[in-house]
Amino acid sequence: MTTPTELVRRDPEEIWTDGSLEVIDDIFADSFVLHDPAAPDDPRDRDAYRSYVESYREAFPDVEYEVEDVIADDDRVALRYTARGTHEGSFMGLEPTGDHVEVSGVEIYRVEDEEIVEMWTNYDALGLFQELGVVPSLEEFATED
């Protein structure tokens, strides 16, 4: 029997870092729901999540996730992570910059019957867009007259 923590770690490690999208069918419920404030429409099933992952991996094909903390309680597992990658494809309308970026985030997963049924994700989108040069950094604001 797979523990919720073992199941959840497969998402950042195998799906996102390794690009093994077939793992989505093994660990996510068909009716999976993702809650992402940065996404215009929350993916509402496994296939929509696959498209969501593909869009990020096309923009950052060398993305690697480092899981820094895992906290589990009953049917919930929370991860704190840092993701690193190079912006080599279109991302949210932004053409590739070639910039290497690093972004931190937190995800909370809900597991039921050895499948991930729901996830809440939040990452430092402001920091990401600052690294990509779309939004000025705080230092740039401080030096403006």
C-alpha cells in the first residue's frame, strides 16, 4: 500500500522534473480538481491537468523541482518546493527570454483511495515575472525617482 506522502511526491519528482506524464494516469483521479490562482480556469480533470503540466514544461523544458518540506495529516499532504528552469518557450503570452528562473511554492494535496483528487497550489508568480523582466524588482522601484 502506498502512503499519501509517497503518492504525492511522485507529482513533482516524476511528472514535473522527469516529464513522465503517463504517471498522471497512475496517481490522479479522473475527476481531479486543481485550484491555482494563476490559472484562468482551474483544470477539472486528469486530462486538463496533463495539458496544464505540458504548457509549463514547454515553457521551461528543463524544470526541476526540489521538495524541501513535506507535512502530512490524514488525507492531506503539503509540499514546500523550489522549482528551477530555463524559459525556452512561450509562457502566458511571454516569448522565451532564455532566463534561468527559480520560484518557490506550496502545494496541498487531498488523497482519497490512493489517488490524488484535489490540489491547491500557490507559487511566487510575482517573483517569477520579476526574474523574467516583466515586472520591475523591488530594488528597481526603490531607486526610481
